[in-house]
Amino acid sequence: MSVAGQRRISGLLLGRAARSVMARASSNSVALSRFWPGRTDRLLIAPHDLRITDATRAAEIYSGRFVFAGKIVTCHGRSVFDLAPPSEDWEATLLGFGWLRHLRAADSAITRANARALLDDWLSGTRRRNPLGRRPDVLARRVISFLSQAPLVLNDADSRFYRRFLRHMTREIRTLRYTMLDIPDGVARLQVLIALCYASLCLANQAKHIRGATRRLSEELQRQILPDGGHISRNPGALIELLLDLLPLRQTFAARNIAPPPALLNAIDRIMPMMRFFRHGDGSFALFNGMSATPSGVVATLLAYDDAHGTPMAHMPHTGYQRLDAGPSTVIVDTGPPPAPHVSHEAHAGCLAFELSSGTNRIVVNCGIPTTGRENWRGFARSTAAHSTLTYSETSSCQFVELSAVKKLLQGAPIVGGPRHVESYREATADGMILTASHDGYLRQFNVTHQRVLTLSTDGTRLGGEDALAKAHGAAFRGADDYALRFHLHPAIKASRLSDGHGVMLVLPNREVWTFEAPDQKVELEDSVFLAGFDGPRRTSQIVIRQQARQVATIRWSFARSTASPSVTAARREARREPELPL
């Protein structure tokens, strides 16, 4: 690892150690705060929950079946909080109590009684001391869930339960206030600040905290939401998670007759166009930097709050993405450097990767990452080989923390090295839109830079590309020079290698035909995996071209739509291959 990478790791470790020391010191304040005045005696308002509900899930929970994060736990008469969790994701979902919304959707006396019984079981036990349950993001989600679903658990509740519920809420909120120092940067920190804003607005005797909570949230929104609407982690999924809480928070301010802070309104206004920017024709988000399967119902709900309904911008310079639209075709490209190390735990090494869609059909994708069981796939999903771009010497363009001891201390594997200079520019011509981009992620190790040129025709029927490797400052290539150009295909695409070995025919679900060609190269069709599906990882294919940089430093290729059927397209290609008869 380079010296710069070692310095980044040292900085991350020092920062983690400092936060841990301050968090231990603040734990005494949390304990002492139990004796301070400031308890609340009533709930003033319950915020709206925009997350999708399913009333049928209420019957499962009533029968003792808890299905979270792809895992099923059956209680068999025991408390769900006493059972060993099958995964960390399952436990985080359980202790976040977001599932209470399904019970509220059923809206019956039985589900209300069931919700109170489960909550009473939680309040009565010592399980609150569970380490994962005290994790800031889980605790923040629990506070928001309790506030949002308070009408469910408090309706018809006796005064004793009501008081216990509010006392518990007070303790949870105090814990959040005094553990701010140990919250990881990024979405988790914003979620904690959002939870504190909710608490100050929704509970009585908390008005003195409104100004402070609002100020801290405003400062964090201005820092984390970039001017173009992206998040500092460069993860499109972060925008969905944040809007699900920010939109109801805006409504809660209005319900209390308090003007929402300008930073909150500005953040929402900036995020909305970015949501549209990442969408393909089928409503799915492009799979970059930790994005998984798109919850289409949730996104549709969020976009219903967008009054502008504007066309997405073509270039997001602060977040580092480009979008090309022509006819029914859309191309979305990652043209940004990796995020800062402290917010890069989910970031991928996919610089210059792109995704292509035609209408409602996605054609070229990145592998993405599963919604559950991420740890099993995380290493591969973050690698450059899992993206539709060039991989040099089977090495990722970013370097991740690899030592298990360091990853444990840092609670993940942040990026500590990668592209420093990523340049891109676009121009409109008579033939279409041309995007030229380059990155230096392989410069330090191999003395090579990668340049990609994409040209989308004006009618959207052809995407031409050129990938080139250039030696830095005219020096020789350093070390190995093998590289691979990969185009991962969506599982719905039927791909067949052409007989001449220089292309692949692609049949879309609507029977539309596209042809990939690289006339001067040997084109292979290999197995791949699509990770970002609701039904788990799915087998798919990838188009691969392999070469040596010292022999072939430039590869030209194209995706083109055919107006003929698959059989006619294949016949025409065969006819073109037949040699002319001599006279």
C-alpha cells in the first residue's frame, strides 16, 4: 500500500479512537441525565411515515413469524427479543421497530393489542442494553418509529403504559443527545439529527431543544447534501433513505406552525432532481456506489412530492455523474473520484462505469449489491470487475482497507486510495452527444491512465465507445499489461455470441434487438451475477474483451439497435460474412 494510503488509515484510526474516548466520557453524562428534569408528559403530534406498508405482514407478526432482511424467525411462544438473531441486518430491523407500521396498516383492535404487547415486552426487559440496539442509527430509527406509530400503541392504552412509553422515549432521546460524538459520518449522523428534531417537535416539554436540534440538522444538511443534490457518499440509495425522513419532518414543522429551516427546504429541493437523474426508464436507479434494488413504490411516493417534475440535469458536477438521453435510450456514467475515506464504507471502485437502457429495458448494468446478506458479496461488489468498465491487471481502481483487525476497528473497509484526477467533458455534435472522461486510478501502480469516449446518436439507436490506455508522461507501462473490458448485462437480456466472434446479439424482453460489436477484437460472453434483485443474486452474462496494453492500447466498440427481428438480424449478418464468388 502507498504511503498516502497508510496515512489515510492512520487518520481514520485516530479519529475512531478519539470518538470512542469522547463517547465513553459522555456515557457518564447519559447516566447522570436520568436525574435531571425535563421528562415529557404527553405526545403532541405523530409524524407521518412514508414507508410502504403491508397489512398481511401484521398476521405474520401476530402468529410469531418475523420476516426481516431475508431471514425468518418463528417465536414458538417465546419473546422475539430473547431469540438469537439470524443476522445483524435482521436484528437491526427488529430493534429499529419500523415493522410497527405493518401492524398499524391492519388497523384492528387485535393488531393494536399485539403492538402494545410486543412493545411492553421490550420495555420490561433489559434487552435495551443490547450493543446493536444502542447503535446510533438503530436507536434513531427506533425513536422515529415510536413517534410515528404512537397512535397505534397508545390508542386505548392505559395511563400506566402511556407513562412508561414516554419515560422510555425520554431516555432514548437523551442517549442520542449525549452520544453524538461517536456517530459515524454520513447518513447515520443525519438520521440521528433528524430523530432529535422529531423528538423536540413531537413531545411536550422539549420545545427548548427545537432551536438547537434545527441548527445542528441544518449545518449537517448543508455539509452532506452537495449543491447538485447528491450525497457526499455518492450513493444514490442514500437520497431515498434521507427523503423518507426529511419530507415528513417538513410536514411536522408545518403542523406545529413552525417555519421549516431553509436548509431543510433547500436540501429537499436539491435532492428531488437528483432522484430523477439516477432513474432508468423502468424506474430503477443506476447501480453505483452501494445502490441496491430500487424500491419502486417508495420512489414513486417520494417523487409525488416533487412539484417541479422537471427533466433531470445532464451533468451533476459536484457528485460526479453524467447522463446522456436521446430517443428512448439513457446512459448514466460515473465520472467522479471516490468519496472521502470517512464516508466511503459503501463506495465502489467503478470509475467510468456506465449503464445503458432502452425505454423500460435495462441493457448494460453494474452488478450492484444485495439488499440483504451484503457481507457475503461486498468484496466482489465493490471491485472494478463488478462494473461495466475497464479493469487493468484484474486490479480495482480503488484500494480498500484489507486487514481484518483494522476493518473491525473502523467498522468497515473504507477506500484509502484511488483516482485523484477524474476529468470529463461533453459536447453536442450533429451526430449526437459525445462524453469524454478519464481517470488516473492505475497511474501510481501501473503508470497508466484510462480514457473512455462515449457517443450516443441523436436518435438513441447507437452507443459508440472507445476505451484507451495511455502511458503517463510517455514512460513505459509498469508491471503487467493485461486488461479486460466488461459490459455486464441485465438478467432479462438474452445474449448470444455471433459466429464471427466479434460481437453479441442481445434480445430485450420486448423483442427489441441490439447488437454489440468490436470489429477488431475477440469478444467473449461469460457468466456474471446480478446482485441488486429483490429475489437475491441472479445469474446473468457479461461481454468481455481481453487485451495487452503493450500490443493494443485502444478498443473501439458499439451497441446498436436493429429494426429487424432476431432471426432476420442474424441472417443479415451471416449474409454479410459470405465471400463474393469469383467472376
